[in-house]
Amino acid sequence: MARVPVAKGVFTWPSSSPQLIGSRCSACGIVTFPAQGSCPRCASTEMAEHLLPRRGRLWAWTTQEFPPPSPPYAGPTGDAFVRFGVGYIELAGEVKVETRLTRTDALRIGMDMELVLVPFRTDDAGNEVVTFAFQPVG
Ligand SMILES: [Zn+2]
């Protein structure tokens, strides 16, 4: 079974040390995730690819207790659905990233978190589709 990324251009792939792919405005310096073609602050279109740091701090979180609307959600539904954590990770001096979390318990605001890739679903070709998530460090 091959592993494939959930989408192109979201995180570096393949990589033993994956990073989220954001963008940075060459005019004003603001960082966005996902990458954008124009700046949400100053409207410049001089946006350059910017790899985000792999670690940050948990800024807010909750749990997803039921499958999100589909589309865009393309993960397991019905009896196959497993509740998961969702939250925002504050990457110091960069941006807050909305993300899936690897767990739903023992989380606390401000804790150190790191990026990992996790199984998301199996596609029609039998590939394991992976997406990004953050997990507590250590
Ligand atoms: Zn800008």
C-alpha cells in the first residue's frame, strides 16, 4: 500500500521531517497558511513560498464529535467515524494554523506541539492517504 498526501502543496512530501507550506508577503511580511496568491493584509501579489516551523504551542482546541459536512470533508463517516481533536497551533512570530490533533485528552492551552503526518483514509486505489496533525511534544 502506497502512502499519498491528502493534497499537493499543503506539506512537504515526501519528507522525514515534514513542514507545512505557507506563504509570506514580500511587501509587508505577513505569513499565511495555507499559501495564498495575494496578501490578506496589504493585497500585494508578491507572495513567496514559506516553510513553517514544525513546532508551536496549542492556542485553542476542541473535539470533533461527528463527521463534518461533505464536501469538503472526505474522511470516514458512519460507524467508521472516530472523533478527533481540532485546534489552533500558534507558530511563534508566524501564524496560527488550524489543524487536526492526534488526541482528544490530556491537552492544555500553551503546551508544546509538533507536526506529524497521520493516516486519514484509504482511497479508491487502495493507497493510504495521509494528512497533517499536531501532537504533544515528548
Ligand atoms: Zn502584505
